[in-house]
Amino acid sequence: MELRQRYEEDLTLVRGVLGWSALLALLAFLALLPVLAPGYFLYTASLVAVHVVIAVGLNLLVGYTGQISLGHAGFVAVGAYAAGVLATRLHVPWPGAMLGGGIAAAFFGFLVGIPALRLTGPYLTIATLGFGIAVNQVLTNWEQLSGGRTGLFLPKLAIAGVRLRDHHIYYLFAGLAAALVWIATNLVRSHVGRAFVAIRDSDIAAEVMGVNLTVYKTLAFAVSAFYAGIGGAMLAYLLGYLEPQLFTLFESIYYFSMIVIGGLGTIPGSILGAILLTILPQQLAGLKQYLPLVYGATIVLVMAVEPLGIYGRWLRIKLWFKTWPF
Amino acid sequence: MVQDMALLVQYVVVGLAVGSLYALVALGIVLLYRTSRILNFAHGDLATFGTFIAFALLTAWRWPFAAASLGSLLTTAVVGAAFFFLVIRPAKESTLLGKIVITLGLALVLQGATVILWGTGTKILPFPLSDIKVYRLGQVVVSQISVGSFAVGLALMGALYVLVQHTRVGLAMRAVSQDTVAAQVLGIPVKQIFALTWGLASALGAAAGILLAPATLLDPYMMLDPFLKGFAAAVLGGIDSMPGAAVGGLLLGVLEALFGGYVSVKFKTTLAFLIIIAVLVVRPEGLLGREYKRRV
């Protein structure tokens, strides 16, 4: 049992030789992935990075603050189209377009957060679900914005006029995802994160203790939507084109399943869920007809056997070894 | 002026016919939510599955329509009850979120099964009523199928009302929905009541699916939109109120028809959800729902 004597020791994220070697091994693996893995897998790896960003953001809202969102594809769509329009119409370079996507989505997150102040449970579910459907329908029918059937084509990612290759995009996206995960990890350890968790556990008790519900609930929606928007902008650049069919109710459910299967209210859980639910469908692509069946059965099985998700199971395994032989 | 009135009445009539089906879907969702506090996202896919069963009985087995419908309702009820016994009861998960995800998983499983068994192509359900034959009342035109589905919808709602309010089983269902533990202590077979509720709710969904089939054609995703509308209607009326579900469904149908007729068909669904969000901001418990109180 290690004893922490100073506040700084409690703040450190990585502890001990084991922690540092695990982190270094992970970084080395991520850095060497383009050499080790076949070329087509790099696209999947970049997609994993996109989904990690979206899932971490969604978990901040659902897992930490306890506010259901079944319309997250709507925020992703807002981010993607904002970035797309900034890049094609106004010729903003990609860092600006991505940031713009994130900010636009955060604004919509703030707007959805306002009715969410009064709604809970099924009522909040239908409100967010309605938002997702509304965004999808507006994009489908507002052709000047979305480019209609032909879709919206984005310029290729480039730094100083040099076009990025697949492995460059992978490094860029992995770096972005890592930075955003790091920010989220620190956010949930700060007073903001504690306020989120307090609202999840009991909003009335949190209010009594001096947590401003209006501020923190809308903040949770805005931050979560910001992550979704950045993820959407990354997705837009990764695919190179956008169409409204990329952001349907099914995608909202897909993102939602990631965090529940990975583990609600945990950052590592969101990452694990995003990895699993991105790679699994790609590997099962040969069984396309059976995909929904396998996918649904997996979700039901995980939920029936381990409600805390994959990360919850990992924590239990760790606990078992720690307390062994008892 | 007279023409304007006739047009208005026409839209309202069309809206009521569609709304009665939304109300049926909503009733299934509310029935289950009241009893077991589960938002069943598989409701639409259970309904689709039931409709395909009816299709198979009608075409491959050549059953008469009434028998095929009955067979479909029973099969769907059994599937719903089986899902309760096999998954919901043994599952350790108890939060609202977790249960939503379980039913989402079931939705995918059922959708996958439907695709594998019947393919993704659209099919036509042989329906005894026609939508070409119409009745005229002055300038208002009503198709035979609208009249039929409205009548069946109302009849099913009435039957459900009688079942829940005036029978012993209904009393047990209401008791379970108010306090599960107290009901169990008083000797009500809670497990069976839950299974019965799952079965009833699923059968209601299948009935809505069969009535909708002539309008939407048959494909594995046919119930997605009606399910979302039904869900919205249930929330609009108040998710724990059965009269609320009926009122919410009819209201949503009429509003949609009016907006589609006078303003824009494209943004019909968007409007429906915006209205619901607006209503919920003013009345967070829905139109007829009871105010949500809890102990701190």
C-alpha cells in the first residue's frame, strides 16, 4: 500500500515504474502502428481516434453528469458541417475549421442544455432524440448548406501546402485524441468534474451544497457537444465528404452503446468502448447480413453480465489480483 | 371559404386516422413504462417482427386475415414475454440507462433476425380493406382503410381501458406499477404480471404494425418512424398516463397533418419534435402526466 504524503503526489496521473512503463509501451505501440499494421488498418485507427473523442465527450455528459443524450449524432453533424462549410466556402485552413466545428457544436449543446434543465429520464431522452432527428432533417432538406444529394466535399488535409498521407493523418488524429482525452481526464478531477458527479448522484443535494445547476448542466452539454463537434470535424476531414445519412439516429445509438459497453462514468471505459465498437464491425464486415444480430446480441450480453462495462470488469480483475489470495 | 373549411376538416380527419396508430404505439410504450419503468426501444422492431409474422401466415400459410392477425399478435406477445424472462429478469442492470441499452440491443437483434428471415426488399401485405375505395361526406374524402384502422385503433384502446380499469388482472397491473414490493407482499404474482405486460405491449405494437403496413409497405425498417412518433406522443401526453398516450397520439397526428398541409411536408417530423420540446419546457411531466415528486 503506497502512502501519499503531499498534494502533488495525489495529483500525478502516472505513478511508479509500472505506470510509466505501461504508458511508454502504449505510446511506442501507437507510434509504431503504421509500421506494424497493414495500410488499410490506418484508416480504421484514425476512425478509432475520431470515435474516442466523441465517446469521451458523450461520457462526460451521460456517465459523469447523468444527463441522457440520444441525439449525439446531431452535435457530431453540426461540427462536421460547420467545419465543412468553413473549409469550402470561407477557405479557412483546417485547424480553424476544426475549432469552428467544435465551437458551433458547443453552442448547440448550450441551447439543448437549456430545456434539459427541467427535464429528466424519458423526457430528456425524447428531447435529445428529437434534436438529433431535427438536425438530420434540416441537413437533408436544406440543400444550399449540405450540398443535397451530391454531398459536401472537403479539401484534403495539408500542412504548409504539403498533402498529408494516411499515416500522417493517423498521427495527427491520435495526437488530437490523446490531447482531448488528457484534458477530459483533468477536467473530471477538477471542481467542475466533481460538480458533474454531484449532479449525477443527486441534483437536489448538489444544489443544496452550492453547485449552480444552471451553469454546470449547460456547461456539461456544451463541453460534451464541443467534443462531438471536434470529432465530427475530424470525421469530415477523414472521409473527405459529408452527407446527412452519416448522422442518423443509428449513429446516436452507436455512440451511446460505446460508452455503455466500455463503462459509464470512466474515461478509459469510453476509449475501450470506442476501440471495440469501431474494430468489431469492420472485422465482421464479411458477415454483413448477420451484423445487426451479432452486434445486438453482444450489447445485450455485456449489459446482462457486466453492467459496469468492460472497464468495470477490468477493475474487478485488478481488485481480485490485489487482494489475492483472499 | 367553404372550401377552406373542408380542407381543414380533411387535414384533421387524415391526422386523426394517422394519430390513432401513433396512439396505439404510444400505449404499448406507456403500458410497459408504467409497470416496469423500462423505456422499450425495441417496441418498433417487435412490431415490425409481428407484422412480418402476419405476412408469412397470410402468404406462405394462406391463413385468413383475421386468423393471421391473431396469430401474429400471439407470437409477438410470446416473443415479448420471452424477452422479459430470458434477458430483463436475469440482467443485473437496474439503471434506466442500462435498461435502455438492453432494449436497444434487442432492437438490433430483432431487426437482424427480420432481415435474415425475410430480406430487406419491400413487400406488400394483403389487406382486406382498400385505400382506393373512398367514402365522401360532403367535400371531405375518407379512405376505407383510414376508417378501418381508426375504428380498430379505438376498439383496441377501449379494450385496453376496460382491461386495466375493470378487471382483476388490470387491478394487479396497476398495483404493480404503483409499488412493486408492496404488490408482491400482498400476494400478487409480480413476475407473471410483468411478463403479461410485456406480452400485451408487444401485441399492441404488432397490431399497430399490421394497420400501418398498407400505408408504409413492409420492410425491416418500416416501424422506425411510427415508433419515434409513438414515443414522442407518449412523452407529450405524459409517459405514465394511458389517456395521455391516446391524447398525445391523436394530437400529434393532427398537428403533423395540419403542418404538412399548410406549411411544409419536408419539415413535418422536425416540427413534431420541436412542439414536444416546447410543451415539455412548459410542462415537464407531459400534458396528462402526474407531476414528478420524490423524496430527497
